[in-house]
Amino acid sequence: MLSMLGLADTPKEVIEQSEAKMKKYKAIISSMTPEERKDEKLMHDASRIKRVAKGSGDNRKRCARATERLCKDEEIAQCIPE
């Protein structure tokens, strides 16, 4: 399956690191309320970041960076025509 995705030559360590990051992103997203998932502006509030970080088992700084990254990814996805 990895060869179909163009990842056949990717080192195992890189794949494992990517999977670990995805697991953290999933934990962060799961710790958000449905409203926070829909409206990324809500995640600019420090108390929300603190709550999501605690719920995901991560620190605030990493949680804030992850939510910023997810917002940027969403903006890029909206620019892609269907």
C-alpha cells in the first residue's frame, strides 16, 4: 500500500514520526468542542487552548501550534476547486 502512495522508499522512522504526529493531532481535535472544530477563531482564546491541551495530554504551546497548522491546512483545502 505504501508504494501506491509514493512512500515505498520512505524510511520507517519517518513514517513512524508522521504517524505519531497524526495521533497527536487526532487527540487535539478530539478534545475540541464541535463549535471549536467549525470555527477556528474560537481557538485564539488562551483558556480554550489550555483546556484542549489538557484534554489531549499535550502542552499548551504545542496545542496552539497544532491548531494554527490545522487552520492553515483548512484554508488551503478551501482554495482547491472541487
